Amino acid sequence: PNWSYAVGLRTQKLAALVLVAYAIATSTVVFQTITENRILTPSILGFDAFYILIQTILAYGFGHLSISNTNPQILFLLQTGIMVC
């Protein structure tokens, strides 16, 4: 009976999905342009699995509570530094 509530939630989720789809498509095209290879994608190279490995190591090494209480900017810089290295 309360359609405005349901539509509002679904609209936000749909907008988030569209934004993520656009970001993934754009990043893949930029990556392929930089590497000058149309077949190569970050997923084929295993960057997504490497990111999950980094998250697992950080959570296991520092503990879940310390990771969730860490400043997000510091955590982002740490993760980015590990991925770049």
C-alpha cells in the first residue's frame, strides 16, 4: 500500500547500480587504453582477487574491530600503497 516508500528505496538502489556499472565500464576502458590491449582487464590480471587478499590480511592481522575503527583516509592510503607496490 505504501508505494512511495518502496519506490524510493528501489530508486536509490537502481541509481547506485547504474553508478557502479558506469565506473566499472569506464575504468576498464581506461585500463585497456593505458595498456594498449583490448583483451586485458583488471579482472583477468587478478587485481580483484588481490584486493580481497589484502582486505583479508589486514582484517586478520589487525583484527576486525581495529580496521573498522581506523580513519578511512588512512586505510585507503594503506590499501592503495599495497596495491601499487
